[in-house]
Amino acid sequence: MIEKLEVFVIGTGIGGLAAAVGLSTKGHEVTVYERDSEVSEIGAGIQVTPNFTRILRRWGLGKRLHERGVNTLSSRLRRWEDGKVLSEYALNANGYMEKTYGDPYYHIHRADLQAILLEKAKELGVTCKTSTHIVDYVHQGGKERVIFADGTSSTADLVVAADGNRSILAKHVLGHDVPSAAVGDSAYRGLIPREQMQDPLLQDLDLEYNQDVWLGPHSHTVTYYVRSGEMFNFIVALPDEPGEESWKAPGDINKLRKHFESWDPRIRAIASKINQSYIWKLRDRPALERWVHPHGNLVLLGDAAHPMLPYVAQGASSAVEDAAVLAECLSYAKAGIRDIQTVLQAYEKIRKPRALQMKNAARSNRAQFHMPDGPEQQARDKAMKDESTGDRSINMFKDKEKAQFMYGHDVVNEVHEYFQAEAKL
């Protein structure tokens, strides 16, 4: 392994902080830069699937995750109109996820997960600098220079751009800006205190230990508890006009409630309890042809590398997988044998195929979840109803082969296998 590197990580989202943790566990000196005045996250739930949990446990974060997350038992797909269960599959019921894939499945508040990663990063000696806006990058004399908004600059051995799907640094890797197109959906996110959910109308839904996904025409809604069961997370993707792509824009509560006017009275009742919501107008982006700068040690990670729609709950998981793979790949850099650029190219080769499959799965799942009522939707519902105890399912989360790919894969082992195979050539 090469000597300790000085690494700059751009962005304090889940991917950026995961990169900071992963790299610092390998002994590198990491500084994280955040343009905002504090490291913060707008309230929303996040699904920590077994492939995600596996990495957090490997970093010694299993106990904290368990303390702040919720061990949801099962997930159910429901029809929008009457709440009829179309398909159901186990999460942690009878320890299913851990027995099947080696690690449990959690629901957690995004800010809590961010706090867990930030705590660990600081314990490992990571420096976090806020109110620091990076506006440019230059590969210069064997060093990577970042330029700040105030005109000053600083150099490092490696720069990790984890600055999201509107990455400032992606254009330096690609040589052009990343185009985007409106999906036609907006995601509304809201949280409801537990005490407000004690509504007799909702009791038969058994919300305490279950995730529900309500499928409707051009729309779907996901609900589950977070914050150790103290807050109920609600997210709905619904048709909307294009607009500013922001996680922090306030949503129109009246528009949100109106959307559910013809839905099952129970989901309508849940929507009526939301007093504050944030809206995310969704935009799709193409798969990027390159994640690593052609000459410099600048690499993209998370949404900066593979911007992904949120219809398969693997965006954050994929970013954390990136972080684990990048950290592991750098362990194979060795003076005179493999330089940093070589192992960065290995990181891209390892991660690209899996990230692309997740990206495509999200697009596919949107079509599956948002079918308008009609023959195609009826065929989908019938296929779900007719499912036996077999391994295949129209519901990708219940399909054994697809679920194994998503949840059972170990990306760190994949790195070792890659370099072992290379050594035999």
C-alpha cells in the first residue's frame, strides 16, 4: 500500500461522509468541504438495505445504526383505491434479511444517519470545513488543486467529488456539463409525530412494524417509522410541472392533500396529518461515460458519478458502496506497481456495472409502480396475486434473484476478487 494520502472530499451528504469514514479507516488524511454553514440534512427517511448495513457494520457503526434506526418487519404493496395488499415480503420478520443476506434492513431518519457518519469521521480525525464553496479544479504538477469562491486554493493528493447530481467538478472529469431532463414527477416528503398517528381509522393498517408502498395511477407513496419509532415518514411521488431541483424547497400542502382526494380514506387521513413538506422535482440524467479525470486524481462518487432516481431505494446505498470500494482500491496502490490513477480506474471498472443496473432498475420500477388503471395494471396486480412461494416475482424486491443482486452482494469482496484476478494475468 502507498503511504498516507492527503484527500479532499467535496460534500457532506451520505456519500461524502461515507468516503471520509472509509478513507480515514485506511489511514489517509481526510478533509471534507461543505459549502453550507453547517452539516445538516432536511428531514426525510432513508432505507438502509442489507448491502448498505454490511458496510456500516464493517466500519463499526452497527450498534449506532441499531439504536437510531427501526427494524421494520415487512413491506407491503397496496392498491391506491382501497388499500388491498397486492404483494408482501419479509424484511426483518423472523430475522429474514439477516438470515438470507447476512445483514438486517433498517429505516432511519436521513439526518440521524448523517450524524452517525459525521461522528465516526470526527473520531477518526477527519477535518470538516463548512462555509467553504469550491468553484473550480486544476490538475497541476502532480497535485490536485481546488479553488474556493473567495479566490484562495489548496492542494491534495486526491480529490473526491461527492457533491451530488449537480456536481461542480463532474464537468472537469467529463469535459462537459451533465444534461438532465424533467421526469414529470415531484417527490413530497414529510414527517408526522407518533402521537398523531394514533388514529382509530389507521389501526387496521398495522403501521407500527411495516413499510407500505401504495401504488396508484402515475404515483406511489411510501410510509414507515423512523427515529426509533417516534416519527412516521411519508413520501409520495406524484405528477408535477418541471421546476427548481431542490431538496429544500417547501411543498404545497394543499396540492399534496388534493392529490389523495380519491384515494383510500386511510392514506388520505395520513396525508391530512402532514403540516410541513419538502418537495424535490425529479430530473433524470444519463449514465456518465467517465468517473475518473483522464489525467488527475479527481474521482466522482455517489450522485455525482451515477445520478439515480429514487424508485428503488438504492441511491444512498450505492454512494456508500462507492466509498467502500474506493477506500479498498486505494489499499492496492503500491509505488512502482500501481499508481493512484490505476486504482482509481479500477474503482470505476468495479462500480460502474452495478451502479448502472441500479440506475436502470429505478427507471423500471417507476413504470411498474405508476401504471394507470387499465389492462396493464390489472395484469400486474393479477401476477402479484398469483405469485406462489417460488423464487420469481414481478415485484423486484420479492424476486429472489434480483433481491440477491441488490442485497446479498459484498462490494469489498468484489475489490479483492478484481485484484486477485488481475494478479493472475
